[in-house]
Amino acid sequence: MTNLIADLWNSIARWRQRRETIIALSGLSDHALKDIGIDRSEIYSVATEVAGQRHPVRVRTAPVAAPATGNTATANSKPVDDEWLEAA
């Protein structure tokens, strides 16, 4: 019974630490995150590592080619459409 209580207490402590880390890192600018070597897409993974809940595993969004322009963009960004700029 004592081990069950200790395990529950440790789980709650790790959950709180992960949550606080996510909140703190989410509040930083992209530039500040880059300075400490973290991409915004890695916040959850980093927080999980800090809380000791998982072995270090980082998930980083890799640049992908935008289909229409051939420019590089992140997976979450929209491709740039220059056609409307040329018409102006």
C-alpha cells in the first residue's frame, strides 16, 4: 500500500513538472527557444524528458518544399503565392 501511495505521489509530481515546463517554454518567443536549442515543435517532448517520464526523444519538424513555389517552408506554414503580387 505504501508503494502505491508513493507511486501515485511521484506520478502527480512528474505531471506537474511536465505541465509547468510546457507553460514556461510555450511562453518564450521562437528566438528565445532557438537560443536554448529547442524548436517549438519539441516543447512537449522536452517537457516529458525533464519530468523523467520518457527517455530523451526529440520530435522536430523538418523543412519541406512548398509545392507551388519550390521554396522551403515548415510543415505548418502556408506556401507563398506570388502570383497576386505580380498582378498588382
